[in-house]
Amino acid sequence: KKKRQVPVAELSHDIRDGSRLALARGITLLESRAPEDRAAAQELLLGLLPESGNSIRIGITGVPGAGKSTFIESFGLMLAEAGHKVAVLAIDPSSTVTGGSILGDKTRMEELARHPNAFIRPSPSSGTLGGVHRKTRETMLLCEAAGYDVILIETVGVGQSETAVRGMADFFLLLVLTGAGDELQGVKKGIMELADGIIVHKADGDNVLAAKRTAREYKQFLRMLQPATPGWQTSVLPVSSVIPEGLEDVWETIRQFRRQLEASGGWETRRNGQLKEWFRAAIEDRLIERFFAEDGQKERVGDLEEEILRGKLTVTAALDRLFGD
Amino acid sequence: KKKRQVPVAELSHDIRDGSRLALARGITLLESRAPEDRAAAQELLLGLLPESGNSIRIGITGVPGAGKSTFIESFGLMLAEAGHKVAVLAIDPSSTVTGGSILGDKTRMEELARHPNAFIRPSPSSGTLGGVHRKTRETMLLCEAAGYDVILIETVGVGQSETAVRGMADFFLLLVLTGAGDELQGVKKGIMELADGIIVHKADGDNVLAAKRTAREYKQFLRMLQPATPGWQTSVLPVSSVIPEGLEDVWETIRQFRRQLEASGGWETRRNGQLKEWFRAAIEDRLIERFFAEDGQKERVGDLEEEILRGKLTVTAALDRLFGD
């Protein structure tokens, strides 16, 4: 029985035309592991490549409990209402281990999901770490070709998600909370150096003054760090997503960031850096895939593994033998 | 001028003999990038391999602000006082990006560092991600050969540190704090599935009752998750490192875990799994290293990168060309 041909030209036309259904089908094609879909997916992507790139790609991470989903819903709705087309994607490396979310994301972003200007795509739930990243990057390109001019990429779970999202975002937002003050509340070491903007979230009710104070503390602390983007002083903004309050400031900050980087040439540098990093990661994935596909390779690796387990070889010595060094 | 020969036999003897100076020199040798040190390091390691493995390897992670260093200091001191030899290592993948800690670790664990039964080694501060892991693993083996029977491996920074440490630990400890109760305070999605034990830390003063309540909440929640180690119900313990209180319970739990796993055969399975994972990661690193060392490879990759940047090729198509698929 012959496989049904994917109608790439038609799909490409409909994606350009703004069909969300076609976009969803295109993404499913990119995510497919079937060999016959692979060529079709690349043909689709190559054809749409000239249409891609015209968005601002905003990476979003946050300390646990910071209200990332609430922020994305409110921020996305504001932009969608203003006529922007907003796509929400997620990077979830932990799903390669656990097979999906444990806390149930089904009720998230309901209002945004129903908005005609919004498109929400959950993270690919299978594949290698590199595979997950590739799919999210290619999905981003398809969304851009479909006219989405704001891409929100959310980090999920443990592992490399922050650095992975930083690697594909133009602007990287970190959501934090107010707190006792003497330690930066719940911020993992190294994350602040990745952020172009910090939001002190839940700045509402009794929390408004504390949020402003926390914002000042972050600003002071940031003076001691190198900025994530050369020439850009990481901004710190108190925001409430429920009032809402401060969301326009966030958007204005991101626009200002873009203008400034475009003027200085930093925008192109960053976009090119993203592509180079992607290519590099893809080469690594392919190398590994090809190596283990070689004839007898798995058996050779298995035999050496056996010797390692029996304490006869160090891992490094086994490597030298495997590669004939 | 000829390079000084590393006296491997002497070093090996002194490490077995328990010399901390020799151990430190051995680790420096493992971390060296000089080609002439590479063979010496492997010779040293292979000779000490039969002496390695006789420790309990405890991975330790925590929500930010959970007091990981304070716990390691108190827990380590208790064990050192009881006659155990305790080594503290760290995995810090973020150091490959930022070049080191920003918050200054110089005053950490001072008392433990001075104890004759303790050995503290900061994380290797350079090298690839894979390189950092390899060095920490090999360092662990040297410490074991030197008679250290408790290895504490600490996660530091953003990135893969939790999964990396889980991958080399027998028992994985997660430190959390008490909190508002309706959300699990500050615990990133996916971390709880990695833990064999959870410590509700800072269970002292006004916080004792809250810590006990939090421990009960975690226990309830854990019933809904698959345990990190088959057959072991993840334990939850309130602990104060300053009183101190509960540290003996932690140690007894870990001993019980070991007994139970040794009886069921799970211990050997886990250790073998660690070695297999390590070998696999090392193969991947070597593949990448070798590929880019090939004649003209960097230029070929550079040319394709150029076409990608000019929008003439998708990353996937460039890959196909590079690998001749």
C-alpha cells in the first residue's frame, strides 16, 4: 500500500495564508519521525524560509511559582488584542525523561488559546534533547512564515531549558518574586546573567511596595554583573498580570531593545549567532546518530562496556580503543 | 627542554596511603589538558580502579536559598567526626559559560575543609560540558581509591547540573524549604522525580511545625509520582543543620537505602547504569572532538554556515550536504 503524498505546495500556501490548521499540520510534519515525511518537511521549510525571521523571539523563564503561564496569558492577550499575532512555544527537555508534564497543563492559557491572533503549541514530547530543540526552532520559523510577529518561548522543567531558550531568543525575560530581600529570591546561579529583562511579578495588592523595593535591589545587583546583551542594561520592571499593570512597559522595553540592537548591528549578530549555535548542535546530533548506525558499532560498544563494568578498563581507555587512538 | 615525567607509581602509592596532597595532585593531573599528562592520568586511574567504588555517592541539590552549603558542612562534619572520610565535589556546568561563580564561594564550608577526614574540591572551572562531567567522575574514583567512603556531589548553577549529578549518584537528595503550602515551594518541575530523599531544611525555631507539615505534604504528593529508584519510597525528613537536628536520620535513611538496594540487586544495576551512561556521554564528546579535528572540516562547516546565514539553506539541508546524505 502506497503512502499518501504530503501536499507540500498546498500546505505552504495555506500556512502563508494564515491558516492555523495548516500551521498545525506543518508542525506535525516537522515533528514526524517517518522517513517519507522528512524530505517533505525540509521542502516545506526551505520554501518558507524567505518568509521567516520577521518576529521578535522572546524567551521566558521564571523561578518556580513566579506565575509564568499567567504572565504569558496576559501579555499574549494584550499583544493579540493590539493586532499582533502571537505564538507560544515551549522547550521541555525533561519530557524526554518523564514523558510529559506531571502537574497537568490542560487548563493553562485558555483565553489566549481561543484568541484568533494566538497560536499555542505544546512542546514536542518525544525525541532526543537535540531533537526537541530542532523541532522548536523549526516550529518557530513556520510560525513566522504564517505571520506570527511575536514568538513567546517558554522554559519548562529541569535540565538545559534556560540555556536552550536563551540560545533561540532575541530577548530573554526572567520572572522573579518579591521576598525577604537579603537573598535574591529563588534565582538560580547563572540565570541572571542570561536575562535581558527581569520582571518582579505579582506586583499587586499588598505586594506593590515590596515589588518596587525588590526591583530596586535587582537593579543594584545587576550593576555588578556583565549584561547578557552587550550595550543593553538589563531592565527590571514590577508587573501584575492580574490587574494588569506594567505589561505595556514590558512591551515598550522589548521594542526599545530591538531598536537599539538594530541600530548598533547587534540584532543581526544575535540572529546569526543563534543560527550558528543551532547548526553546531545539529551537527553533533547527526554525528552521534550516524556513529551508532554503523555496522557492528553497537556490538563493539557493548563489548567495551562489558569490560568497563568488569573493572578491566577505564572509560577513557575504552574510548581510545573504540576510536583506535 | 624535556617535560618532567609524572611519577605515577609514587603518586598512586601516596593516594592509596591517604595523602591529601597526593590526591589533589592526582586530580590536577586528571584535569590537565596537556597531551603528556593524558597518558599518565589514565595510567594512574587504571591502577587505582580496583580500589575505587567503595563509597556511597550522594548527589545533593536544592531550591535556591535552601542552604545546601550549610547542610553539606553540618552533614559532612557529623560523618567526619564519626570516622568516615568525606569528599565534597561539585558539578557546575554554568562555569563553562561564565568562567566561575559570581556569588563568591570562598567562605563556604570552612570548618569541614579543615577537618582531617574531609576533602573538598571545587568544580573544574574550564572545559566542555562533557569534560567537566568526566573530570568530576574520575575525581570521584580517585577519592574512593584514597579511602573516602562518602562522596557528596553538589549541583551548582543553571543547566544540566541536576540530571548530571543524578547520573553519577547512588542516592539523590533534594533540599526544600517550608512555604505557603498550596504550591510545592520553589521546586522545579521534574526534580522531584529524581530524588531518593527530600529534606525540608531550616526546620528550627518557629519553623519546626511548618517543616513537619511541609514534610507531610511532600509525602502525600510523592505518592502520586513514580519513585526515582524502583522499590524505594522517596523519604521526606525535616532537618536543621544549625541545631543540628535530623542529620542522623538522613544518614540512617541512606544506609537503609543502600542495604535494601544491595539485597535486591538494584545497587549493582545502578552502578552499572552510571558507568554505561558515562561511557555513552564520553563517546559523544569524542565523536564531536574528532569530527572537527578532520582536515578542512572547520572550513566546510564555515561555508555551509555562510549559506544558512544568507537564507539559502535550512540547517537540516546543510547537514544533509555536510554528511553526504
